[in-house]
Amino acid sequence: MVKIRLRREGAKDRPYYRIVVADQRARREGAFIEVIGTYDPMKEEDGTSIDLEKADKWIGNGAQPSDTVRSLIKKAREAQASA
């Protein structure tokens, strides 16, 4: 199964994540199919950048977002609607 999940990057105590589409059997920092966004939890303002068109395409093709990514996509949609 294909999952949309976070891939951890960054230095020790300075996490930075890429939102990737990957096979569920791949390791967290392992192989991935496509990068569809980024998430920086260290930023005080919105540190999320997601290509919603790519996310919708992958979800339409059967990819399952993780709980965290589902929440980030929901927040990105709300921010886009209010802008």
C-alpha cells in the first residue's frame, strides 16, 4: 500500500520534515516515490507547505495519509480557503 507520510530530516534537536508518498514497507528515511510538501515544526508561524493538487491526486489513486499528514492537509485547506 502507498502511504503519504513524514520523512524526518534536519539536525539533532532541529527536526524538519518532508511530506512524501512512499510504499508503507519503506523505512522512515528510506526510499520514496514523490515529495509533495514540507513541514517545519520549529517555525512559530505556519511552517507547512503542501502541494494540494498532488496530495489529492495521490489520495484519489488510493494512497492513505498518516494521521499527522491528514491534519496538515486539513490545515492547509483551511488556510487556502481563508486567503
